Amino acid sequence: MHPFPWTDRYLLGYPPMDATHREFVDIVDAILSAQDAEVAPLLAKFAQHAEKHFDEEREWMQSTDFPAADCHIDEHEAVMASVRQVAEVVALGDVAEGRRLATELARWFPGHADYMDAPLAQWMAKRRMGGVPVVIRRGATGG
């Protein structure tokens, strides 16, 4: 059983973003499911992923003059500050704090994807493909 499984509910219709989000979910799920000895290395893997993920989105926003860039970037920076702080605590042996961070990331991600990343995905798709994509989500229900 996965505490934070990938679902098509997270698809936004911009393939590069969807692939990055799938990796985000997979790593957070792995942290939540990990044995204690695996938490610190997985948290380090997540930190690397998040830096690349957030830098990529920042580049998209800045290179296309995305209107809500500042707020979006600020939220990413707050997440990274938390990741760095928790990584220090986990390195000192508090594995539970790493799991708490993963739990919060799993709670935070769906709303961030819906309210911050979805508009960016549509913005990027419109610029690159000339229109907003139709997203088909298998097994997802409205809500």
C-alpha cells in the first residue's frame, strides 16, 4: 500500500510538468514508506529533485512572463527552506521529522498543483501548442 500514490488527478496536461510531478509524488511516497535507514538518503534525493523541479518551473515562468510568478516562486522557496531545515534535523537522527515533512508535502502538493501549477501548465501549453490541453484522468472523480 502506498501512503501517497500517483493518481491521474494530478495530471495537468503539460507533459514536462506532469513527468516532474510524477517523480515528486514517487519520492514523497517512498519517504513515507521507507525504513528508518532510508529516510535521510531519500530526503536528499527529494531535495535534489525539488531544486531541479522548482528551478525548471521558475525558468518557465520567467522566460514567458507568467503573471503569477512571484507568488509561485515564493511558495517554492518556502518549501525548500523547510526541506533544508528538516534535512539537518534528520542528519542528527530525527527520522520522524523527515516523515512529518513528507506527510506535509503530500498534504501540500495537491492544492499547489491545482491552484498554482495548473495555471502555469495551461500558460505553457498555450504558448507552445497554441491552446489549452484537454486532460483525461483515468479513475479520477470530480471534487
